[in-house]
Amino acid sequence: MYKGIIDLRSDTVTRPTPAMREAIAAAEVGDDVFGDDPTVRELEERSARLFGKEAGLFVPSGTMGNQLSIRCHTRPGDEVLVDRESHIFNYEAASAAALAGVQLHPVDAPAGFFGGADIEARVRPSDYHFPSTRLVCIENTHNRRGGALYPFEKLQEIREVADRLGLRVHLDGARIMNASIAARIEPPRYGRIADSIQFCFSKGLGAPIGSMIVGDADFIRTARWERKRYGGGMRQVGILAAACLHALDHHVDRLAEDHANARALAEAVDGAGGISLAFAVETNIVVLDLRKTKIAAPAFLVTLKQRNVLAVPFGPGLVRMVTHLDVTAADVAAAAVAVREAMGAGNGG
Ligand code: TLP
């Protein structure tokens, strides 16, 4: 953000690096609505290959990627199973209802993540009183669960149940490359779990805009049609695709640094003035739980801001901090000092 500010509100706040700006400046472009932009085509093909899928579609945002996917897998009146804590259920302005005309069925998975049996138990019988359960949406890494990794065996169970019951599976993989790096799972293995994957270049990968959906060729053909309908047809957008290609080349392996920084931050503040960690830190998200402290989250955020550290509220008594490309190990150490000061906990550990 501004010089001297440590911005931990989200990994969406990164600014393009000088090298990414050079890639943007050098991009070959054309009108992508005519299919003429070679850089977009390269990005779509490369993204599809990355996950072992047939085709890809470049979209402006993660929300559009998720919503186009829901739209293309379903018909109005269908039902979609989602985790109650998912981004699709909480932060996409009810667009599945407004735009695709489907009913989201929130699944509670208090112990963590839903698996095959949870899905099977909620699939509606074929009876004209009920909606048809058509799609399961999963999120990995999981934002509201503090960047947690979806246990891979549960993903496999979901695929198995979906195959047996004729359901589609969409993966909201806004941060799937964080998952891949942290869990050491190659992207094609996620590709085999989900019929469609949405992933973001504008989060940990550090591009200014852009998300991708990948799936089979028919699905992407329909999604391209729907993207136009949703107003997402873009023209000389190779300038953005170039930033995303640069991100794939240079910003994937380094996600491990963001994860190490998040762990260091979490360790340095755990216990300070009664703070606890809401979740074990597995990737780049730290959720602080202030509920057992004397300090209210809004006041804590104000004090942090006075110390040049930005974070966001994340539910009653919870505060989220996210590490990313524009945050160094030194920034994280400084942020930890600010947290401890805000909690009146001193800096001695
Ligand atoms: N998440 C943003 C906010 O909207 C909460 C953030 O700062 O984390 N799926 C997941 C799991 C996400 O975390 C997000 C963005 C999206 C989808 C939507 O992406 P955009 O913002 O590009 O529409």
C-alpha cells in the first residue's frame, strides 16, 4: 500500500513487481472477444495443462470464475451443496441465487471439512417436492478456516460419491497454488478431483487482476458464452494475461516464503495478552482470536493501524492477517511487535 505500511488485510493487495510490469509492457495483444489475443490464449492453454484439463477461460475475478462455473454446471432450480463457511456462500452477494437461479444448501462441517458421507446424506431423493442436487462446491485453501488445507482423502471421497451419484464438483481454488505448495500435491491431482477449478492470479500469485477456470472443452465453450452474457468479455487483455504468465513463472514456488512468514507471525503473537490462534497456520492466513482477551477487535485494529499495520475483522473477536509477496520476514517481525504492543504484552516473548 503506502510506504512504511505493513498491509496484511489480504493477499489481494500486492502491487505488480518491476519485472511483472516489464512483462505487461512487452505483451503481444489482440481483441480477445474475437479470440485474437495470443497472450490470453497461451495463459488459458497453460493453465488447463497445469491441472490436466482440456481448456481454460480467463475471467476478471474469482467471483466471476465461481459464478460462471455454477451457472454452467446447473439449471435454475437446482441445488448446490457448499460449506457454510465457504466464500461462495458468504461473500459473493448471493449471486448463485441472483444469476444462476440455484439454491445453495449450506453444509455444516464443524469438525473441519465435509467428506463423502456428508455429501451423500444431503443429496435429495428424486421426488418433485425437492430440488435436484447437481453440484458440490469445495474450497481449498479454505479462507474462513484460516487458510487450512482440505484433507486430500476427503476430496477423494467427494469425487467418489459424486461419480456414483452423478454430481458435478467445482473447486474454488482461489488459493489452490498455496495448497499445492504447502501440501506438496501436484496440480493435476486436484484436476482429477474437480470437474471445474477456479483459481486466482490476483491473490498470492501477485498479479493485479485475473482468475482462470479450467475444465473440459464443452464446459469451457459454454462458460465462454456465459462470460459474454455476464459482461466479462475482455478485449486487449493480454496485458493482464502477461502479468499472470509472469506470476506462474516466478511466484509459485515462493509461496512457501509466505507460509513461513505466516507461521513466524503466528508463533510470535500466540499467547500475547491472551490472544490465541483460531486455526493452526498451514498456509498464508493467520486468524487471531481475541475473545478471551480484554481488548475488543475493533479497538485492536485501530491501535494496529496507528502502528502502521493493517488487518481485517473476521467475525466477532476475530482478526485476519494474510502474508503475501509485498510482505518480508522483517515486516512480519515488525507486525508481531505491533500486535504485542496493541495487546499490552511487551516484546519479550
Ligand atoms: N477473497 C477476498 C475477500 O473477498 C474475502 C479475500 O480478501 O480473501 N474464493 C475465495 C476462497 C476467496 O478468498 C476470494 C476472495 C474469492 C473466491 C473471490 O475472488 P475475487 O475477489 O477475485 O472475486
